[in-house]
Amino acid sequence: MSYIIVKMYEALLYTKNQDKSVDCFLCCHHCHIKNGTYGICAVRLNKEGTLYSLSYGKVVAANIDPIEKKPLYHFLPGSKSYSIACVGCNFQCGFCQNWQISQAKVAKELSLFEYRLNPQKIVEAAISDNCPSISYTYTEPTIYFEFAFETAKLAKEKGLKNVFVTNGYLSKESLEMIKPYLDAANVDLKSFREDFYRKICKASLKPVLDNIALMKKVNIWIELTTLLIPGKNDSKEEIKDIAEFIANLDKDTPWHISAFHPDFEFSELPPTSLKSLESAFDIAKKKGIKYVYLGNVYDNDKENTLCPSCGKILIRRRGYFIESGVIKENKCPHCQEKIAGIGL
């Protein structure tokens, strides 16, 4: 992969300074970028006082996924989502499962193949493949915001839904811009400790919590995911804190608690035990969260959607696929309890 720009695409959400430095307001890092250097994401370049996005139209992944893979279990369940990614992330998580494409410097060393696509081609492909939504996923969509923004606008015009799978570190300015076109988001709530975010993600917790609340306020459908990492964020106290945050936010918000598998810089850690996952599940349910799911473990009964009132199975899943579903018009057919979500 080369950073030679064939067509310079000027970035959004930045200000110019007299010394040819710029201040980027795309995400909550608010990078001050000197002339000839990059932002923390390593895909935004200041060239002579103008900030450019190096990822615009350079797609490293384009797949048709079940929407459940995002994971979203209460948004158009059983549908397909046209899923794209460009290189880059504003976090530097040592446990990243997609580090080959999320970390721009690594991706450059691997010389990954990039598709040259424009928003129109992506929207046409989604329609052709009968995908009712486009997901900006695998890496951090905030980092290829200009490309995602233009694609999302066109997708909305064509009647498609838009989904961000995100670490939630958008600036308020970028969230304000994307919110008219963004229908759903899965936000990765990686921990409930500031120390974890600073040491492991090279970021901060509070902006993530603020953005989760703001997304909820502006009626973007949200589901949360926490990757449970042994010895890092899996204490009962921390799980209780996350569960209380979600319960206070909205007990209808689905929480996906996922198993960690050793990878990248955390390859020496053990995988998450089923016992640890089930303990977190029980804590969440005791806090009143209605929809809790275990992820990255197969053949478990905690990936099904149950009615929070009568307890009957409403959607039975195996992995990312639905085996059976009986919800109609967002209601349990057994007791008529309202089931939270879109397109259920």
C-alpha cells in the first residue's frame, strides 16, 4: 500500500493555522498536525497547510455480511449488509482482531490490496446484492469519514440504511454531520476504566460514554459490544459498572459480551473462559438489561433473543445466522410484550 495520493481529497472538519499547521476536529483526539505530518490515525496528512484524507475511495474490504455479524441483533435481523472498510483507526488497541487493516503503519508494511471504489459503486453493489443496509465496519469508520459520509448520503437517497461499527470516539462535529444519515451503530465499549483506555487504546473513556448517550438521544439505534479480556477488563466490579451504565442509559439497549481470542500484541493472554462470560451475563441480567448476548462462542443458548416478559425464545441463532424467528411488528406473539429494535 502506498500513500502516494492519486487525487488529493481535502479532509472535512479542520482549521488552518498561519504556520501551516492544522487542527483536526474529526475525532476526540483533536490532533494538532504540523506541516508534512500525519494525525494519530496516520491516514490524514497535512500538506502545506491543507489536510487531506489518504483513505478516500481506497477500500480494503467489501463483503456481504449478515447484519448479526456487526453485531446487531435488533436492527433488521436476518438481513444482509454490504460491509466496507478503509485502512485506519484512531485507537491503538493491542488486542485488535483486525490489526492488519486497522493500524495504518502495519497495513503499509503488508502492502494490502485496495479497491478503488466511489460511493455510487458501493450503493449500486448494495442494491444489486439485495442488501438493505451498508455497514462501515472492520476498521474505524470515523477515520474514513469523508468517504463514509458521501456514501451514506447517497445510500439514504436510494432508501438504504447506514450502520457504523465504531469505537465511539467521533467528535461532536462529526456526529452532528453524520446523524441525519446514520440509522444504527454498534459501539465498542472496551472498558469502564479510564486507565484501560489511556494505556491500552491510547484514548479516553468519557468521550465514548458521551457519544453513546448522544446517539441514543438523537434516535440512532445503538447496540454495545464489550470484548472481555482476561485480567484486563473482566473483573466483577467493572462488569457491574458497565451494566449499571447501560441500565441507566436504557435497559432496552442490547449488550454483546464477546470472548477474546489471543491476537496481535495480546497473543500471550489466554482466551476468555465460558465461565467468565456467563458470570458477566448474569451480572447484566441482574442489573435489568433486557437483551444480553454472548459472542465469539458457538453453540450457546445465550445468543438467542428472549422475550423479557414471558421468557420465550423469539429468535433462535446459530453463530451469525437465524434458525427461526417469530417476532411480528416488534411484539412477542406469546404475551404481546414490545420488543425493542428496528425491523423486527
